Amino acid sequence: MEQIFHSRGRQVKVEEAFILMSPALSREHARSAYEGFVTRLRDRAEALPKRLRQVADFALSHPDDMALLTAAQVAQRAGVQASTLVRFAQALDFSGFSELQQVFRARLRQQFPDYRERIESLRGEGAAGPDMARVLLEGFVAASRNSLAQLEASVIHTDIDRATDLLAGAQSIVLVGARRMFPVVSYLAYAFGKLGIRAVLVDQIAGLGAEQAFVARADDVLLAVSCAPYTPEIIDIAADAHRRGVPVIALTDGPLSPLARNCLLWLEVQEADYGAFRSMAATFALAMTLAVATAEKAQADD
């Protein structure tokens, strides 16, 4: 009988467990290797052929699958030939798919145990002892301040205007987000409701997120929120809505985000971190802006 155990909310087979528990690169080396891959991909994405960009989308939205599945399984799920994986890896200076896969496996290993290691890191930075509360608060406030400054410096105001025009003109707004982004869409559901805007929150109870989001039609708008590491279910829901002709607006962290490839409009928001705990300040500031501006425009149209 096939044995399984649970890891980070997903079932992991015994053979996969050996991958996760095998000798690993240091946490910093693993992070650096993965970030190097993403940087190279960002620099070369526009020059990649269509099939290689398809692999890039899959790799960024399903990094755990890239680490744990065989090349044949990855190819099948990405909708390409196995040889395309080799060409993708070589286009990014790897000898082949096996070498590229080691980057994803190292990334996955260094996340265990995730939050405990973050706490240990903070202790190493002085966030312990009698001054712990002060040090932590100052660190998180500084990260939030940096996030907000980055948002102010990089945001394209005409994109916000366009997004709020679409939202104000929608029959309904379907809100999609998960994990750390679920509080953002939950807040938007609350704010839109208080402001008299019809909104539907996809809460994914019983794993029915795709079915819940299927209510979106061409005269609605689906607002999807996801940042790295991207939630595959959210990427799939947004892609399905986009294929069906539903206007999709994405809040995400950059042009290489899989959400940016499956939407009518995307707004970039990047969060600074303290001790690997990322701020949410900029994301909530942008969400509040969208909610209030949408309500103002909807009221003006009445």
C-alpha cells in the first residue's frame, strides 16, 4: 500500500519525502539559486518562444510540482513535450531539466520548517530578550513603511483609474485570493458590501473555488490576488475566467507572475519583509484605494 504523510497542507508520498529530507543546500544558497533562476527568466522572458513561456508560467505557478514530479509528469501538466523542458532549462543556462529541478528541490527543502526558522532568524537579529517587543515592532513598521514607499514610487495611477472604471461598471465583482492573500479579498468583500457594491467572495469551502468562481460572466469582473509563491488554484481560476471572456483584474507582484498572463489588467504591488515575514501594508493600501474609488465612480454613474 502506498504510504503518504501530510506536508504544508498537501499529501506527500514516501518517495517524495526522501527528496525533502535529503542533504540540502544552505537556506541562503537555496534562496539565492532560486532567485537567480527567476532573475534570468525575467530578463529573457520576452525572447522565449511560446512553448518555453508556457513552461515558465507553469514553473512559477507550480514550483512544488517542478520539484517533486518526474520530467514526464511536469511536461504533461504543463501541456508540452518532455524535450521542451530540456530546451527551457538550457535557455536559462542549465545543462538540462535535472539541473534545473535541483533548484526547485532546494527551494522546497529550505522551506522546512518555515516559520520556526524565521523565528530563529529574528532571534539572531536581536529580536529576543527584554527588548523583543520594541525590536519586532520597529522591524515590522520599517518593512511596512518600505512597502508603502515602493508602492507610491512604482504605481501607475492610470492603471488604477482603469481598474476602478471596470469595477464600477461591473454587474458583480468576484473576489479570489487564498492563504496570506485571503484577508485582502475578505476585506474587499466587506468594504464593497458596506459601500453598496455587489461582490461575491470565493471562499473555496469544500474545495469548490473553481465552481464558485464560475458564476462570473462577461459583464462581471473577477479580481484575483496572488503573489509568489503563487497559489495554483487562484492561477487556474483566473486563467479559466480569462478564457471565458470574463474581465480579470490582478493584484500581483510583477510581470512574470502567472496572473499577469491571464488578465485584462494587472496592478503591481511588492512587499518588503522583516525576518522573512512579509508586510501586507501596501497590498491593503491598494485594496482600500480600489474599494473607495470604485464606490465613488459607481455613485457618480447612478
